[in-house]
Amino acid sequence: MNVLGLIPARGGSKGIPGKNTKLLGGKPLLQYTAVAALASSRLTDVVLTTDDESIAHLGRLYGVQVPFIRPAALANDTAPTLPVIVHALQALAQLGRHYDAVCLLQPTTPFRPAGFIDIAIQTFASTSADSLVSVRPVPDEYNPHWTFEVTPENLLRVATGDKTIISRRQDLPKTYHRDGSIYLSLTDTILNKNSIYGDSIAYLENTNEAYINIDTPHDWQRAENLLQQFQQ
């Protein structure tokens, strides 16, 4: 399976200005994902998609390929991820490069366990799923069978639609949330189903203690604390 490792890193960021080049533990945030991707033996190519020349320069320093610059229209705060991936695939196809699947690696989840990318690709290749995402368990108190939504009458109902509430923690089904570390999708799913996920989603649980998905300054401080705790 030919797999494109795609790292999205735009220049603009309102929550944390200059996030992708900002130093985390003395290293630019982008470096953590670039190093993890380049260490993979199952990624055919590792490509950076960015609209920012300074980020592109940094990526090249790490050995990541930057064969194109992302259009500004695909680099604003409201630009969804799917068109960014489609643009990358189309730009690479013009260079005669085609892939069976895309592995999206977001810099905002910098701490991936060693070998995690290869395990994800191996797991995905052994399934017939359209996609694979890395996940972490949902704590019991946030299990969808124990969470509620508000009705038009301003009353509560179980978010799953269940008529009765599961009373025992032991009876709760296992649930997961996407952790943002890895999104693997078949190219056919992206281009022909216009979806990152498709109709069937495989998963790989991420049990790494040093986990963070950076979105706010508070998340950044937690990432710094994790670095000190686990010495990444």
C-alpha cells in the first residue's frame, strides 16, 4: 500500500499565534510530527501542506517534502480539512505521484508513541475499512449513555436516545473519542466519496500517557508540563 503522510500546517492561528513554529520544549511544534512521520517505514512520502513560506522552509530543514504551496483560500480559519487533502492529492497527481491512502498527521497532537504510525497503517491494511482513526477511551462520566441533551421542553433526555438510563458503570459499553493523532483514509474514499471517513471506520487505541491535543494556551502549558514529566 502506497501511503501519503500529509502534515497540514497553515500560517494563521488565532488561538495560539504562530503555533506551528512556536517552541515547545525548545523545539518548533512542527518538528515533533515531522520527526515521527519521517521515522515511519510504511509511509511512502511525507509531504507538508502549508500556505506559509517560513513553515515550508522549516519543513524542508527537517527533510519533509514541500512540493507545492497551499492556496490562501484553503488556509483560513473556516477552511475544512477535506479540501486541503484533495488539493494535496491533485497537486501530487500532477507530478505523477499517486497513493492508495492518505495518513493525515496534525502537528497539534505532537506526542505519538514510537512506531504508532506504522502500527496504524498495518492495522488499516489488514481491514476492508474506508478509514482508520486513532482513539482514546471516553471516561465513564462522559459516556454518551450517561450524557444528556436538552429537549424543546427544557427537559433532559439521554443523548443516545435510550429510554432508560444504564445504572451500573460495569454495564456501560466501551466508547472512544478521536484523539487527533492519526487519520488514515483510502484515496478512493476521499476523492469518490467526498469523505475522510467513508462508510466504515477502523480504529487504533492510543494508550500513550503523554497525550495532548493543542488548541488553546492552556493546552500549550499542559504540553510543556507533559514534556517535563515524560521527557519526550
